[in-house]
Amino acid sequence: MNTDVFILNTAVADFRSGEFEFVEKLVAPGGLAKCKSEYMPDYSQLQYKNWIARGLASAGGPGNAAPLMAKAGLNVAVGAYLGKGDFEGLDVQGRFFFDTMTKNNVDMSQTFIHPKFASGTTFIYEKGDRERGGIVYFPNANDDFDLELFKSSVTKLAPKVVYYMYSGLSDRADANGGKDLADFMRFCSQNNAITIADSHTLTNNPQLLLKSDSHVEGYKILEPLLYNLDLFFTSFDEARLIDHSIGEKLNLSGGPEIFINAFLVSLSQKFWQNKNPRIFGVTVRDGAFVLYRDALGHITGPVMVKSRFMSGLAIDLVGAGDSFRAGLVTYIVKNIDAFKTSKINITEAIQLANLFASLYIKAPLHDRYANFDKYENLIHLLP
């Protein structure tokens, strides 16, 4: 089977419950943090199994993207470390992630069992009354992600797209100031894969934006990485942090649109040194701003593509950015010859991404993939 998309790292089981009051002892209310694995609560495997049976778990990381693309008709594989345990060789969290992926026709042949660390686990404190609680992520086996090992997977699968999620969340993969990850993505490009990676929010401290000499150290790994990415999208909030950490510290006084346009132009001037097609963008509440260079060297944008799919109630916003990128990657794969040799319809590409995000955040928590269909059917929903 030819692989369309190979998604790497951050295999995680997300648990949501009002029981997790301990979360806000580790992060501020509404905050998000990566925590050291030794601080993970000592819950039993039976307790995790009970939470899963109660429908309190979902598959995060690649789970926010891989099944969506598979339901759209792509051949998708996931490369992951999962923890060792008594559930057919895996711990409960790893077994849940693995089974969720295989049930949705995702190839899990590139799964490696870590002999020491548990599977990645996230706890989301649901406070009720639509108030956002804190989120804590324990990387566990993901922190020991061996990029060299997965080079052989890239050679074996020969994917059209390699999607790494997320930079900034694995001590081993992010080592050497991001140079190892940049080298890995360059290797993927040399093996004819289109490359995409994203960066997880690494701080919730807006006060950093008020200090001219401040930065978030974790974003430094993007400097070598962005040279080697064909596709890169981030949120508006994170764009401000990225700019403050590795960019020009652009002035925010002109408003979000002026900032975003300047941010994208700045990224392109600094990181678009080769001649391959590129799409960089910033997602916002009602769509996305995008800068596109086609295979002929023509640049479109920055331009805002407003989502046509805003109506309806969002059930849960976690995974909105991942599902957006899943829609974009789906469009690229389905139009890959045009992407590599001429130009694609960039507005249509972003609208499909907007549609994927809308379908995902409006799906019930017990079935996050319920609203998805074949690409050929979804594309007809675009205006």
C-alpha cells in the first residue's frame, strides 16, 4: 500500500474529567503545560481502563488528524512510541491509542514499544459552565522519540507527506537546538516527501509580549526547522509568541491583520531560501491568513480566507488546529501533481482545511470522527 501521509510523534491518550482538580495545581486556570513524567499522578491501569469505558478518553496528537485523513480516503500511517504493558504488550493508554487508530484504518506498523516509559498521557480539567480548565501533558515515551529510527520508516513507506507533530514537546527529538529535527525533515525532503510540522503552545504567559528582551526558549527550535518545511500553520496567539522569540518583535498596535501579514512576510523572507512550493499561514477564529508560493515562483498573499463553515455550536475546540492542517494536507495529497509542478487553488485548499476544523470541533466527544467523509464528497461542500 502506498503511503500518502506519515504522521510522527506525540501519540497520547487525552483524559477529560471534572475529577482532575490537581491539574490547576500544576498550571494556572485555563493554562497548558508539558510536565515532567515523574510528576504524573499514580493512577492504576484499572482506573485508566474505567475512564476509557466511561467515554472520558480520546486519542490526541495524531489522533486529531490521522483518522480524519483516512476517512477522506488517504492512506495514512503513524510512527509512535507507546508504553509497555499487559494489554497485548501495551499499557492501557497505548492500547487505547493503537486500537483507535487501527479501527479507523490507520497503519500502525511503525509503532515501537518503549521498555521503560509509559504512553503519553494528557489530563484536561473540565470545570463546567463552559469555563476552560487547565491541561497538563506528560510526554513519557514521546520524550524519548528517536528520529534516526524513523528515517528507516520514511524509506520503507515512501510517503508523499511527512507530518511531524509537535515540535517543542520531545526532549530527544528537539535536542541540539532543533537541528536534529531539521536534519530529519531535510532527509524527508530528499526522499521526495512534502514536509509539515507544527509547534505546540509552549507558554500561556501573555506578559512576555510586553517585555522587549523576553522570549520563549522552546521556540528557538523553529529557526533551523522552518528552512525545511513546505507547509507551516500556527495560531494567531502562537504567532505572536514565535515572533517575540525568533522574529522581529513586530508592533501589535496596528491590529491583528497588519501584524499577521507582516509576520508571514517576515517568515518568508527569512526561511524561504529554496525554490520549492511553500504555504505558510496563521489560523484565526473565522478562517486563516495564508502566504503561498507556487512551483513557478509566483507568490499569492498574504490573503485572508474566511471560513464558510462557522455556523453551528462547537462541542470542543481541542484539536481545531490539527484538524485544519489535516484538511490542508488532504487537499495537497489529492492535488499533489499541481502542487509540485504548477499551482493549486489556494482558496479551495484553505476552505477544505476550514471545513475539516469545523466538522471536528462540532463532533461529539465520544465520536470525534463522525462527521467525516470521502474527499470527493467533502470537496462538493465548498462554496
